[in-house]
Amino acid sequence: MVPIAADNRAALSAAVDDYLPKGDTPIGFALHEAAGDLGDEGNRTIVLVSDGLATCDLDPCEVAEDLAGKGIDPTIHVVGLDVDAQVREQLRCVAAAGRGVYFDADHAESVTAAMDRLSTRAYRPFTVKGEAVEGTPRASGAPELELGA
């Protein structure tokens, strides 16, 4: 609906205002299309906000797994908006398959809090430093670790 770009809040708000829901929840299709919009370089994060069970042909968990298997490899975070146990289970599956985090939200403030946390996480990359440590099956003989600097 709106091309991915920085500082496009007005365009996004207008698209949301103009959107007319039809009652279907095409989560698998939406994930597939979102991944296609993200390109093939850099940090690719999808944030899915849903209030219902997927109602279209593509299984969203399978789509999330398929994206990782094809090398597209986005991180898929999910916010469930006032969902029941069945929907929560499906949305948690999508987040797990997409190496993301699932959040429950039951009102506007909790959606905003989840989105703030997810956007902070998406835009704060990190680099792992240090040396790899190989553990042992028992405490005796295990390597001793010192605090890192």
C-alpha cells in the first residue's frame, strides 16, 4: 500500500485511514508479499499485527519457515491484538518460525508499547564480540569464564 521508506508516517496514516477491511485474515499471503518488498540486503524485519486466525490458503507458519529456507531470512515479530488461545498459538508459531518475538496486546497502549519495543530492537543492531567457549558435560573440567570488558 505504501512503499517502504524512511519518514513516511503521513502516507502510512493515510493508507490506514483509507483501508476498508473485508473480514479475511490473509496472514500467509501478507508475509509473503512483505518479504518480497524488503529486498535481499541488510536488516529485514516484518512486524505483523493481527487480531484473528489466518483465514486464507497459505499457512503463515509454513510461509515464515519457507522465507528462512529460501535465504530471504527476515525477522518476523508478531503482536496479537486481543486474541484467544487458538489465534495466540498460531501467531506464536509465526514469530518462532520467523526468529521473532510474540507480544500480547489488549488495548491501544499495549500495541503502542509493543511497537516501540520492536522498532527499537529492529533499529539497534549489535555485534557479537569475544571468543567462542566450548563447554563440557560436567562442571568438573569446565572452562572458567571471566567478566568481559
